Amino acid sequence: MELSINTRQAYSEIDEFLGLITEEERNEIPKKLRDFFKEEKDTSYRKNINSNIPIKEQNLKEETLAIIALLNLQYWCKDEDEKQRLQQIYANNENKYQAELRKKYNPDNIFKNNKKDITAENNSSEDISINMQIVEYKEPVFKRIVNKILEFLHIR
């Protein structure tokens, strides 16, 4: 499976982030996962995360923030009530995102927007006007050449 550049850059940000946290927190994440981030990261990409600035102000990639949230939920969050609260927040965010997608890409709405081409006007005489475009048909170049040759040879 080939990883996108964006994903590799997110792994670079994660690897850098893991270098800034305490060794105790870092060791809570399985070594195999840490090694995966290290091996799959984009080595030419540098973010320079500042530990004195909050994460949400660092302009990190969306994928990076999602991975940090997952690491927090899986490895660093020890309180079960806090885990439940975070899972509820994540579920609500996912539901909002899916509702946005359904609204944006609903096939019924796509076809409703295209009905603007035909308009009906209700006057006293019940006139209905239809907006139409005239499309000029042109034969393909090859066919035009063949037709010219046939005309020249009087076969046509």
C-alpha cells in the first residue's frame, strides 16, 4: 500500500511530536507503532513543533491531529469516564461530518439544481418558455477529409 505525501508528512509531525513528550508517555505507545511512524515519515519534511505553544495553534495537519487524538484515547487516557466522554465527542463529530456529506452529495439535491434550465412563466395566456441552446454539429476531421476525397472522385 502506497502512502500519500500528506500522510507521510503527518507521520513526520507525529514522530516530531513524540520526541517532545516525556519518555514515560512515549513508552506507553508500543515500540512497533513508534517505529512505524519513524520508518514511514517524509524525511525531507520538517514542521518544527514548539512545545511552548498549544497543539491547536501549531497549524498541524488534520491527519496529525486525528492520530494524536487516537493515541491519547488508546494509550494516554487512563480515566474510563474521560474515555467515554472523548468517544462521545468523536462520534458526534463523525455524525456531523457524515450529515454534511449527505447534504452536499445527495443525488436528489444534485438533480434539483439542474432543473433551472427549464422555466415556466404563468401569464394570463399560460405561456411556457423553454430555454434551449443551439449546438452546431461538426463532423470529425477524418470523416470530412474522406468526404472531400469522395466528392473529388465523383463517387459521392
